[in-house]
Amino acid sequence: MEKKQAVNPYLPPEAYIPDGEPLLAQGTYPAMIACNLTNGAMPHTPPQKIEECIPYITSKNGEHFIADIGNGTHIGYKYFHFDKDVMLELLVRGEGQGSFKVFADGECVGTVLVAASDEWRTTGTMLHVSGDKALYLQYEGTGLTQLKKIRFS
């Protein structure tokens, strides 16, 4: 398979993208490449003042991350290719206390615990999956958290 260098400046150099193929489940990716982000009650209207907290992608001081991740938030990535067991690590911060359930093609394959922190912290779980998978994170807990990066090692 011919390897093509990723043209997106937010993807790591090792993230080559073969034509029409999933990203490799190795290396570090910015959380903002998520293709699905919802809390199940997101408004589908023109921009307006929103009273409730909803998850969104933002940038502050040159850092890109997903903010306001609350209980029930789903973050989806399509697709990753898994060719071996990997450690999935999430770089998180915020007042959130709970966990991210990790789903591969709808099957729960792991849980990543989240503790409140003002600083970015890494937390993770081993994944035992293979093949091309849609990867989803579902936050369950109290408070709001932020997600900056996902890493496979």
C-alpha cells in the first residue's frame, strides 16, 4: 500500500492517509478531528445565545481542544485501523469527574477514568481490537471536562 503524507497541518507526520483508508491507530491526534460531537440535545438552528452548556471545538492561546464535555457527550472518530492491541491515552483537564466509555463499532472496549484537574493530564486504557473501526468516546460523570488529544501507543 502506497503511503501518503497527511496534508492536514493538525495531524502528526506519522499519520499517513492511504487513499480512502482509515487513519492508523498509532501516534497522537488532536481531539478536534472528531467527526461527531453531540450531547444528544444539540440545537440545530442558526447561531443564537444558548443558555445550556454544549460541547464544542475551540482554540485558546494556540491550543485546540473540545470544551464543555458533560455527562452523555459522544465524541466520534471515523475511522482508525487497528493492527495490534494499543494503549489509548486521552489528554484531558477540567472539573469533570467520571469516565469515558470507549466504543469500537458500537461495542464497549474500554473505560478511561477522568479526575478533575486544572492542568492537562494523560489517562488511558488498553484496547484489544483489530481491523477498521469507528471509535467513539462517551463521557459519563459530573462536571465539565476538556479533551485536547488522543494517543495510541
